[in-house]
Amino acid sequence: MKHEFIDRHRRSYGVEALCAALQVSRSGYYAARGRAPSARRERQATLTAEIRKIHTASRETYGAPRVHAELSAQHVPCCRNTVAKLMRQASIMPKCIRRFRVTTDSRRTKALPNLIGRVFTTDHPNACWLSDITYIPTREGWLYLATVLDVYSRAIVGWAMSRTLDG
């Protein structure tokens, strides 16, 4: 593993400096370079290729649990943590499926009248402000962002973030 890193960067920094930084002897580096990959390394490479194939077939939506379930269905012996580790090392990430999110309840709220009549210009600062709210999907749940914009300068005059829409 370290010898692969040294191979990639040896032209920029030199073998001696990289070996010293990684606390590896030069003789150990050259010995590892000539050695064939271990059985474990070959199994991980094969498993990573299978994981990549399953992930691509799922339109890149499967995470480690589903990939592991698919591997189990194909009778490939491995544990879920190994699948998760190999996906992380190979930078295989599932796409987030964005679901439609309703931010207002039309049964309880009424639309407010448009006071500016879609005229988005003004002659002096602080005469007209616009605001909007948006939601951002994160790994920890939804994040709501509200902003206030000054029409004259097009500058954000204020903003707030919250985990809840009414917060």
C-alpha cells in the first residue's frame, strides 16, 4: 500500500524522502515493489470489481447494505463492513434520491398578495427586500435556509438556517 504511494510520488519528492516520511526502510520499499500482491489484496480487488458492477447496475443508488445483500444473493462470501470499507476506499458513493418535499400546507396557509408586482428594481437601498426559503438534503436530514435580499444592491441582508421549517 505504501509502496504504491511512493511509486506515484517518487518523481516529485524522491524515494529516500518519501520512505523517511512514511517511516519505511528503502530496502523494504524495493522488496515490496517486487513482491506479488497477497491473496487478501487480490480478493479485495476482485470484490471491489464486483461491488462496482453491482453499484453501476443499480444506477449508482445502492449503498453498502444493499450491495452486501446482492453479493449474498450471488453467494459471494463477505461481511457488510468489508463491503462498506471497500466502497469507501474506492470512493463508491450512492446517489441521493431527491424526493419531492412540500414546504407549505395549503389547507392551513393562504398565499400572500404580491406587493411589488414583479418590479425588481428600486432607486435606493432598503426600499424593497425579497425573501425566499429553500431546503437542502443532507446526510443528517433536511436543512432549511431562509434568505433576505436587498433589491437595490442584490446583497443578502440576512439569512438563517434551521433543522425544522418553523424554526
